[in-house]
Amino acid sequence: MTILHQLTLGVGLKDEATFSNFFPGKNTQLVTALKNATQGEGERVIYFYGTGGQGCTHLLQACCHAAQQAQQTAVYLPLNHHAELSPHIFEGLESLDLVCIDDVHRIAERLDWEEALFHAYNRIHDRGGRLIVTANVAPKALGVLLPDMVSRLAWSVVFQLHPLSDDEKLQAFIMRAERRGMILNEDVGKFILTHCPRHMSTLFAALDALDKMSLAAQRKLTIPFVKEILQI
């Protein structure tokens, strides 16, 4: 598979997935390391992990946006649909400045995938590129079959993506609304947090729906309007 095909796999970057749209909370050190990597500085290999909805994908895509703005070549490769792909997607990645691989736990216990990633890791490292990998657990808990793959990932700089507290989620929610030009007061924000699932991805999806409906109806974000739109 050519580099062009690999880059095509990464074109699904969300416009809003930027560092400025991410509320770091207790993850300032991680965000700083990621920003440095997108500028061709700092750590060569970064591994960070967190549960679904915490922002791993957002941060990886933010890395690609930032790298491209810095005139660095970058690719985002999500492995959540690896069954539809081939381990050959890792070929040629060493020619890029930054490689971001999401959900590496998805290929655990798939030896062909593990070996392909292992060799890609070595090629990227040897060529001086940078690699950022996410998963839902720490490297030693991945359950991969290839011991060398575990050791490679464990040698990287490892961060845990810490979840936001309820107060931080409210701040992040209000910040995202403001960046969309929406007026969301604390009472309405707290109401949404109380009645919706606490995953940030779910909350932001609710914000998208509210934004569209408030524009269409020319109505402010009030608790009665939120109850009506989100059916809560």
C-alpha cells in the first residue's frame, strides 16, 4: 500500500479536534509532550492510554492538525476497524514526520498485526520519525503475544489520560460552547451534566445537537429547551 493510500486513511480528522478545543485538566504534562512532538521536538515515542470517551482520539487528531500546520507530514491511523484493513497499512510510515496510531489494543493477540507494528516501530525510530500510540490500558496490560512489542511500547514515554472531574467537565463543556459562539450558563451546563452520560464525547454530541436546534429555532439554551431537544 502506498503512502498516498495511508494518508487517505487519515483524512477523517475532525475540524474541532484541536489542542485549543481540549480542556487538559490534570493532563497538562501529556498535552505539552504531544505539542512538542508535533513540532519535531521532545520525545520520539509517546504512548498514552485512557478509557473510551476521555479524549484519546481527540488528542491524536489534534497532533495531526498541529503537525500539518508546522509543515510536518503526519498521518492518523485508527485501528478500531482493523478487521476491514490489512497489516500492510504500516508499510512506508517511516517516511513521515509523525505517525499517530489509535486504539492499538484492538490488534492484541493478532500476531500478524503485532509483527507489522513492531517492524514499523523500528523503522520509524531508525529514520528519526515520531510515533504516538493510544490504547485503553498500559503497555504491559495489552495482552499482546509478541514480547518484543510489549518491551518497545513500554520503553516509550507512557502517560495515563486522567478523566476530568465534574467541575472540569463543566468548564470544558462551557469552553466548547463558547468556541462555537453559544451562550451556555452554568445552571444549564450542570443540568446537562446531571442528566446525560458523563463521557465527554457524548456530551459534545449533545452540544452539537443543541447548537443546530437552537439556531434553527432561534432560541436560547434554557433548561426547558434542553429538556425538549434532548428528551430528558
